[in-house]
Amino acid sequence: MHLHKFITFLATSVFLGGCSLSPVFEASIDSLKYSFSDKSLQFTPQQIDSLPKPSMAGRLSPDSAEALLYGYQEKDGRYWYSSSSEYLVTNHARLIRSSGLQYNLLHSSLSNDALQSPELLAGKTFTQSWTIDVEPGHWYGVQVNSKLVPVGLQDVDGYASPLFLVNEQITIPMMNWEGLNQFWFDPDSHNIVMSKQFIHPDYPFITTRIIKPFKDEARQ
């Protein structure tokens, strides 16, 4: 999606309080291009700082790189919208629902997600299970088994300081499938700023990257 199209999309939205970029979010155009290969969103730090709402970049399919604008918060999570009618719902950065994609996550039963535990960044490994509903394919009540494994600090293109990587080994026995989700944390705020997540075994992973954080989640 071109920058001018996204700015037009932003202009139709209700303005919320913004925040200044913290050091971990200061990224060059080149590094943003690197993150999404040839499907890139071109933002300077100044353009990001002027965005009226918290925003994230998302690679929703192999053929697209979308800018997603925060819409609203409900009890189950945050709603993020693209200008192409897709939306994602996240709970502490984990994808829990999607709409408008070729394959969609309709429901997740996960609660008390270990991804939110501060012990994770201290090196503790967690296992957990939950069920999901996905379409197409009429897969309902499918059990997902997860093992969260802390990896440690690593340099990431586009970020001024190292991020803390956590790998999540996923198995779905009913679909005879295994995959790997990845979450990169700002080690100071303990917020997830980038992720790679699967929502369906037959759909490529979705990459999300916070462009502009919420005011209370920005590094001080």
C-alpha cells in the first residue's frame, strides 16, 4: 500500500492522542524495506511521529505489506484495520482473530497467555494448550499445543537497540502440522514490538511490526 493511500486512510479516522517515537522504534526507510522484502512501506521517523493513531505494519500475505491502523479496544483485544477491509485482533500482540484474509482465525480459546508472563524474559520456558476455529475447511475446536522458549537478545534491522526473541513451537495434532511463531520484545517495556505468527497451516505466516506504539507502551 502506498504512503499517500495510507495517509488518506488516516485522514478519515478519529484522532487519538499520539506519542513520540522511543529509541527502539526509530527505523530508517531501508530497514523497513528489509523487513518486508520487496513489499515495503516507506516511512521516515518524522512521518511515523505525525501519525494520528497507534499503527503497525503487517505482511498479511506473500503479496502484500499493509499499514494497519488501531481502531478500538474491546474486552478480548485490540482491533487493527487496513484500508483493504482486512482486520486483525490482537491480545498483547498475539493474533486471536482475523477477517478478510484468504484464511481466517475465527476464534481462540486461549486465556492467561504465558506470553504475558514477565518470567518469560527471565528465561523460563512455558507450555500451554488451547483451541481454535479456522476457515476455510470447517476446522472447529482444534487443539493447539505451544511451547514458549526464550532465545535472548538479538540485533534486529530497523531497531536502535537489541530486542528479546521468544520462539513458540506450535503443534496441531488434528491437522498433523508443526510451526514456529516468533515474538520480539522491547526488553525495557516488555512489550512485543514485532512478531511472526501462523493463523492457519495452509496460510503463510503473518508478520506484524509496531510502527507507532501506544503512549503508555512507548519506552520512556
